[in-house]
Amino acid sequence: MKYSAQEVMQYVIEEDVKFIRLAFCDIYGKQKNISIMPGELARAFEYGIAIDASAIEGFGDETHSDLLLHPDPSTLSVLPWRPEHGKVVRMFCSITHPNGNAFACDTRSLLIKAIEDAKAYGVEFAFGAEMEFYLFKLDENGEKTMVPYDDAGYMDIAPEDKGENIRREICLTLEQMGIRPESSHHEEGPGQNEIDFRYSDALSAADNAMTFRMIVRTVARRNGLYADFSAKPLQDQPGNGFHINMSVKSDDGSDKLCPMIAGVLDKACDMTVFLNPTENSYARFGSNKAPKYVSWSSENRSQLVRIPAAVGEYRRAELRSPDPTANPYLAFTLMIYAGLYGIENNLDLPMVADFNLYKADAETLAKFKKLPETLQSACKVAAASDFIRKHIPEALLEIYCNK
């Protein structure tokens, strides 16, 4: 259910809510929040709640440190692991300067603008996330080790799969917060797991991805474990992917899937630093079903983009390069604009690659463009891209590419 501001204030009174978390994220997608008491809620909706942004990377320095959080009432959700009496709720926020101007590095607002731009063109995008993570044991001091929780493999079951009950608890918690998980299973790596979401609109999908990472980490810690979302936690094991399924619906009913995919492929290298923002991200490329080349195919997991076997409303494209360190708001923003670029220019798909790229010979591979192979090269490509400079604020680009 999506609430109005008035309904939220009524809910807080009737349901014995004692703390309201105002959630936002930094430019890299790390969730932050400030808690307010119910008596401050009306002020939050009318004027916003001030924060000192100088301590958050990319949010300013001591000379311009005040920013305001404005809660989005439609994102109200109860945190089910908090007390039943004296509930805690959470809302995502937009961020502005004190003069009311939008804060350029508020990535959630960037996604909202991308959605509006797509709507103005007559198309709407939907997203579904598949996010992988490792579960590691903690030491006697409660610190993370690199010892996996189990030694199970792909889609194994208990007792080899020790993560089964953890995933079950995560999925039930997601449902309590209004998020519908689609499936869950053990992945290929030891202690590696995956949980997939149902399709939703772009903003809800990004909010859900943020919530998912918080829930996984919370449930893992409650069970004496550490959830690792880094791209390549273990050198000789599969990396963690953030596979993003994307579909498009046109107001005129025409099929825009192919030009959308063509646009994403065309801008894939330009977007890479935002989809894979750490040095560790590039250790994942080119092995264990992680792509290395700009290519596409149907049902083929060696490609950058695959079109899964599906019909009707389930027809979609899956981008396989992002990893879970990406900011989902930025990832979806750029994918929308890349898809729009393909649709506006009626781009044709390049030649299909219906073969295993991991086993292809050098002559065959030479025909395909490579994704950037390091963070530094990805930064250079982004900094030189007119597409990126058109859709990503200069301040944000500067921080990503001049770390």
C-alpha cells in the first residue's frame, strides 16, 4: 500500500510508532538514515529534516554542509525485526538544498527524472533484480572471516546447503516489508546465495534493492554471519552478480525491446564505471558466467545481454555485467537513458552471438568490443562520454572518476 503524508501521520499514531527512519544513500549506494520522533514528522513533510552532509562523501564540505531530507510517504515500511510495541518505520527521502533546489548528487532523484523523461517520450521501463551474496563466518570477536558458511554448490539442498534457513528468513522479512521475492537458491560458490525479485517499476525496484541489501546484512548478523556483496570476495570462486532484468512498454503498443537492448549495448562501456565501481569489480569479468565482451544472445549466459526464454509480459533483457556494489538508482537511471537512446534512434541489434564466448578462439573474440578491464579504463571511457556527461551531474562524475 502506498500512503499519503496524512495517512502516514495517522498510521504513526494508531500503530504506536516511536521512531521514523529517514533513509537515503550516498553516491555509491550505501544506505544512510537519521531517526526522528513522531512529533517531528509533520515538520519533515512540510519543510524537511536538516542533516550535516559534510561527512558524507560527495555531499559537500564544511562550507556548504546543510542539506534537507524530504520523506516520500509512499515508501512507508515497518522494520519487522524491531519491537512490536514502539514500532520503527522507514521512508526513503529526496534531498534538497536549504533554498529548495534539488541536490545534484541525490541519485534517487536522478532516477525519478529519468522515469519522467521516459514517460514524456511515451515509454515505461520495468526492472527485476537478481542479486548474489556470500555468507561468511564470524570470528570469536564478531569480525568477518573469509571462511564460507558452507561448501555447497549450485542449487544444492540441506544439509550441504546451510544457507537455506537464512534465505527463508530473508524472504519472509522481505514479504513483511511489502517486497515480493520470486525465487531463492544456493549459488555456485561456497557460501554463495541468490534471491530474485518480482518485476516492478524502476523506482520501486531500486528502493527494493536498497532494502534487500539491508535485510540480508541484518538477518545474516542476527545468525552470527557476515553477508558479503563485493564483486569478487574469493579469488578462485565465482563473483557476485547484480543481474538486472529490464523490459519496456510503449504507449502505442509497439515492440521496443530490440532497440532498447541495442541502446544498452551501445552505451555499455560508457556506463561500466557506475555498474562496476570498485577495483574488485573487474576481477569478476570474463569467468564464471560474468561477461567480458559487448555481445548479446538468447538464453546464453556467456553474453553481456541475454534474452531469457519468456513470452508476453515476461519478455525482457538481462544485463549481466553489474555487480552488487553498484548504486541501483544510478544503474537504473543510465539503463533507462541508454534504452531511450536506442529507441529514439531506432537502433538495430548487432549480430547475435549464439555460441560460448568463454570457449571462442582469438579470431572470433577479436570481432567483439571488450568491456573496460580496469576501474581506471572505465573511468576514462565515462569521462570522455557525451552520453554520461548529459545524464550524470559533473560533481558526481568527478567523484567517481577521480578517486
